[in-house]
Amino acid sequence: MKIARFTESGRTRIGKVVGESIVDLTPVVGEGASMRRVIADLAALRPALEAFDGPAYALDAVRLEVPVPDPQKFLAIGMNYAKHAEEARQAGIPIPSSQMWFNKQVSCLNAPFDPVVKPDASDKMDYEVELGVVIGKRCRHVAREDARGVIAGYVIVNDVSARDWLPKSPTFTLGKSFDTHGPVGPWITTDDEIPDPLDLGMKLWVNGELRQNDRTNDMIYDIYDQISYLSTVMTLEPGDILATGTPSGIGAPKGIFLLPGDVMRLEIERLGAIEATVVAETRA
């Protein structure tokens, strides 16, 4: 299934995407349902969700929202693609000897087609296409061989980065957490729809120019390694989002950064696409 949050006629609801339409699942999940709750109960809800054939709307007639608006954690791993790590090394950044995680503050979450703000405080805003993993079960100390069993599904993440702010906090958090710098979507594609998440094509364009083009098989630490590693430290909860690294082709090595008016389009095989226009910061 492809499960989304959408707004139509001023009401935000949970639906399932079927072709070019979205079916309103409110009669199954309840008015005002939490996506985190739906994810946590997905095994029990799945038969009813799959069978339900209620009111449907054209996708282009609704607003798609952040699939999980209130995750307890939005974590991302740095320099996790081999070619990207080499790209960074050539720029003088050492390749980490272990998984390097940082927080993206949940306040940076952004809907999949909403504008991304270029802050006045940064002149080096960059893009990063990433496979996002949505955790489906509360878990701790997950063995690598069991890791796929705790995944609810997958999203596309744009790990927008203010490069000139990364050095201002040792864990990158400030440079990764400006408001709107976490576009996620367009929906959650459940794990059963993805034969092999370790071999998905991923692309990113800026203004129609292909900038990133790789496959998830270039990860240094794959998503199962990541879940096992993180769950050694912390309990993962339903709805937590893990951004699993970006391939080579970011703008920073070439000194090319995002400006107002630029359009970023991100696609990952089997997951769909998200798109955002960069806008200048405005203050009330």
C-alpha cells in the first residue's frame, strides 16, 4: 500500500493512493487519526485498509501533507555512500570510521511539494536525495537479520543542508534543521511493495538538470546495519524517520548552491517523486 496524509476541503485525513487517486480511509482509521497510530497497528489494520473502497479524490485535487507530521525522531546518517564519501574526502573531510548520525529537528519537516525556504543566514544551501525508512514497531537491540521486520515502509527525504552552518555544531544539527529543510513524502510505501530496498534507483534534478543519479546499493552501511546500530543505543518507535544517506553529486564540491526560484525534483524507484521550489525567507 501507499499510505498518505492529505488535505481536501480544509480537512486533513489519512488515505491510500491507488493509481492517480487517493481513497479516504477515515471510516476505517477514524476521524483525526494519527499516522503513528496507524503505523503501529498496521498489521491488524491492513486487511480492512486494503479492502476498503470508499470515497476517492484525484491526487492533483488534494494537498499531500508530511506523511508522519510528529515523529519522535528524525535521524540522518552522514557520508554513507561510497562515492559521496570519496567526494567528501577529496574536499578534505575524513571518511568516518563508524556510522555518523545526527538529528534533523522535527520542526524542519516539510510537505512533499511545499516550498523550501532559503534562510537569510545561509548562502550555501544544498540538496540531498535520500531513502527514508519509517519504523513500524517499537524495538530495541534489533539484530541485523531481524531489522527488515521493524520497517513499516519508505519515503523520499530531501536532506536540505545549510553547509555554512554545519561546522557550527559538532553533530551538524544546526545546519540540517532550518525550518522547511526536511521535505518528506510523497507517501509511505509499505515494505511489502519493495522487493529489495538495497537496490533502488534514486535521482535528483535542479531546474531540470540531473545532479544526483545512483542506487541504494552504494551505501557503506545498509539500512539493516543502521537499524541494528541505532537500536543498540535507543528505542526506536513507530513513525520514527531514518534518512539513510545521500549519493554523490551534491552541489558543495562544485560550489553550486541553491537560490530562490530553483526547483528540486527527487525520485526514488517505486516510491514516486517529491518536488520543491526554493523561496527567499520572509519575516513578519
